[in-house]
Amino acid sequence: MKTLILAASLAAAFTVPAAALAADNEAGVPLTPEEAAGAWTISSEGQDLCTLTLTAAHGVKAQASCNSALPAAPTGWQPTSDGVQLTGAGGQQVMAFHRWSNSLFVSHRRSGEDIQLRRGA
């Protein structure tokens, strides 16, 4: 009886993560306007730096603290082939992020410091 319970417990333990991974299989996929709408947090080295609000119409509202976290002030966003890029007033790229999951995008910097964009404030 104990063996049957243990086997069922192990099966459940391995089934749930597999289902969760299947639901979060968005690595390398462009961000859609529907997914983008809402608050996003920029962080680095485990520390939250600022919050952005992306709109479905490709707009960005950024906290003033984002000015020190990003190379330039973002005013918009565009999907890329594998994620999203923040753009400035003239449409120039401020920073590009590669999609790692449904709610996490990462920008690898030459300095070795990664900047993360994750859903939620």
C-alpha cells in the first residue's frame, strides 16, 4: 500500500512541473500587444530598479527612476523576432530583451550585467 501511495506521489510531483513548463513555453517568441499591456519591472542582480507600464498601443510610461536604469528614456516598444525592444522618442532602440518565458525577458549587457524585464510591479 505504501509503495502505491509513494508511486502516485512521485507521478504527481513530476506531472505538475511538466504541465507548468508546457504552459510557460514562450522562450524566443515575440511579445504581443495583448501580453504587453500592464506593469513590468526592470531589475538587475536581484534588485528591482524601476517599473514600466506598457500599453497595447506600443506606448511606455516609465518611472523617473528608469532614467538611471536604462541608457535612454523609453517612449514605446516593438516586438522583435525573439522578444521585445524598448524604443526612444525618435524610434531608436533603447534596449532589446530576449524572451525567456511568459513573463521574463532578459537583456545581456557587454559589462556582464543582465537587465531583466519581468511582468508585475
